[in-house]
Amino acid sequence: MKLMKLIFSCLFFILIFTACETYTDKEPRFETYINHGITACGVKDPLVNYAWLCRFIEDNKDSRDNITIYLYANVETSTENIVIDIYPNRTKEPEVSRNVYYWIKIYSCTGEQLYINNSNIVDYESWDNFYYSGQNTVKGIIWYRRMVYPK
């Protein structure tokens, strides 16, 4: 009977110590979404047909940041813009606030940067006109790369 208790206790402790791995102990996993069916400014599949956007994706395909690329449209003028939202992951730096650094860049479909907002620089007038005027709405997601947290 003592032998059974000893074996059970050993197995129990081995199970507990090997199962206590947290998501910070593992390498982060990322998922990528690619929308080849979307049309931006009359161009089908902007990820392939806009060289500037294709370069951005190529440069950031292995990024450790959460990146989402949206297509926005103005409800009055039908003008479309591409918005790149970059939000760094701070899992390895718990002392740094997760809200310290982020970038949101708004581009025309030709790749001209119209506005930028980051945690240090904000053009409030342009920003408010784009986001809070009620004139620009999301038409769809073009691409994203996000960290996936274990359940």
C-alpha cells in the first residue's frame, strides 16, 4: 500500500510540474489573414497589385507586432483609404505599459501617407476629421498578422 501511495505521489508531482507552463514560457504563435477577394480603389487584390502594399507585407510578414490593414471608404465621396494599424506585443516586457507604443498610418491607395498617429505624435485635426466625423467607415480587412494566445 505504501508503494502505491509513493508511486501515485510521484506521478502526481511529475504531472503538476510538467503541466505548469505559461504562455510567456513559449514562443509566441501568430496567425495571418490574407484577403485576396477585396477591391481597393477599383483595383482587385491590392496585396498583389499595389507594389507599395506588397513591399509593406513582405517587410512585415515575420513581425512580432500585431498588424492589421483595413480598407476605409468615405460615405460621401466614396474615396477609399488604406489604414495600417500596428500594435506591438509587450509580453516579454511586463514593466512596459501595453498602450505606450502604437502606430496608425492612413494612406491613399497610391501609397501616399496622409496621416500618422502614434503614441507620441498626433495630428488631432486630421485624426478627428478622419475617424470621428462619421464619414469614414471600414469596408473590410485586407491583411492581418496577430499573436495567438494559448487557451
